[in-house]
Amino acid sequence: MDRLRTIEVFVRVAELGSFTRAARALGMPRASVTAAVQGLEGRLQARLLHRTTRTTVLTADGAVYLEEARRILRELDDLEAGLHGAVRSPRGRLRVDVPAAAGRHVLVPALPEFLARYPELEVELGSGDRPVDLIAEGVDCVIRGGDLHDEALISRRLGALPTITCAAPAYLEARGIPRSPDDLADHVHVGFASPRTRRIFALEFERDGELRTVLPRHHLAVNDADVWIAAAVTGLGIVQAPCGKNVRRHLERGELVRVLAEWPTPALPITVLWPRDRQVVARVRAFVDWAVEVYAVECREAAEAEVATRGVTS
């Protein structure tokens, strides 16, 4: 078995955590898969996998080798894609990481059209709000919200989501409706904790060219956007959130009500980023262009909803 095929076999065993499942996926005899990995370990003079009767897990050396092996295979895919005119027909594995709420409410519902448009792509979609090291983790691109600055990454703006301040009707009935940011001293909010720093984000208001920052008390802080909104719907406090699909759904049902509409809040920029030192291959370009289309619709609908909710509680 040639060296490249051996690397592919090792990567599949490591990803599936099983020689048997890897053999099935590769269409190879299990004995051939075992021999390939053993030959690789013999050539490297390093143990890459711990094997038991039930599990197969990476050793420390194996984890390092896996990342490098993935990089080699990805770069080979990029090279072959370029030589085969993949600008017209993107192909290969595309690894993307997005915020959980964006994946659930914005991107996944639109993915059938993307995959139908590019049937030779294999998308691996990670979701979460944790910081991702694109180079070390072999991720092609990420979508993130907020102001982002990283010299190692290239970014493209996808749009900006308007944000609103809102709460559940039951909460407002119990606590009263705030008429200005000063009133928030008598209220509580559901805190959103930064996945990177654990800092609780403050509420921000813009009016007459003035930016005011308020940090009300909180009894609960979370780091997941959908849990955050669910807590607000339950009546646990005020939130200042992007007017995305999940928030719009609760507004339409009357489960959330906008407050302080006369005090606008800064919009949330949405950005896609990819490594600066990596060639922008066809599959990344295709995904970025598609994401621009998807977020053009999402940001337009969010802007329309923001306008429709102005003055609701006045």
C-alpha cells in the first residue's frame, strides 16, 4: 500500500475510532486496515493509537500526526481541485465552524440548496461559540458575530443584524416596563458570557450620537444563544439580542416584547474568516459566496422585523 493511502487509512481509523468501521467505510478488509496502521507506526517508530477490545483512541503522538495528516490530504485536495478546474465545480471536504444558533436557524435550513448546487462537496459543519484555531484544527473558515480583528485571518463582511432589547410579558408585568436605560437599575437581565473571556456583555444604547453602556444585575448567565433566548422567554430577565430568526419567532408569538425601542442598539456585524496564509480554494470561495446570499436575506428580514417592532411598548 502506498504511503498516501496509508495516511488516508490512518485518518479514517482515527476519525471513526474503530478499525472495523474504518474498513467498512473504506471498502477494505479489516486485516488490511490493521496492517496499514501497523506499517505506518513501524515506519514512524511511534505508537499512534491505543487499542483495546472496545475502543481505539489517539496517543499524544497520534493526535499530532493526525492534524498534519489532515493538512497534507487537504492540500492535496486543493492541488487536484485547481488542476481539474474546480473553480467551476468545487469538490472535496469543507470544514466550517459557525455559532450554534446561526447553524440551527440560518445555515442548516438553507444547506439543501447549497449541497444541490455543489454535489461534489462534503461539508463538515461544527457549531458552537468557542474560539477556534483554524490552522491547528484544520478548519477552512468560520462565521462569527461581533467586531473581529486577527492579522492571521482574512475576513469578509456578511452583513449586520439589528439588535433589540426585549423581555417576556410576564416579566414586564411583574417588574414594569423600563422607559429609559436609567430604569434598568431596577431590573435584571439574562447575562450572556463571552466564550473566550467569560465576561458578561453589557447592554448598549445609542441616542443623539451618544453611546450608553448599562450592566443590570443578573441571576443567570449563559454562553449559548438559544438558551439565552429561552431564559428570556421564561421570564428570567431582559435581553439585548440580535433580531435573528429565533427572536423573531418569539416576537411574532407574543412570547417576547420589545422595550426601549426609542433607544436604538448597535447592530451585530456578521463576518466569515479564513486563514491568510492558505490559498482560497474553490470550495471555500463557493461557501463564502453562498453565505453572503443567505445572510443578505437574513439581515433584510431582521431589519424589517426591527422596524415593525418600533414603538410597540410606547
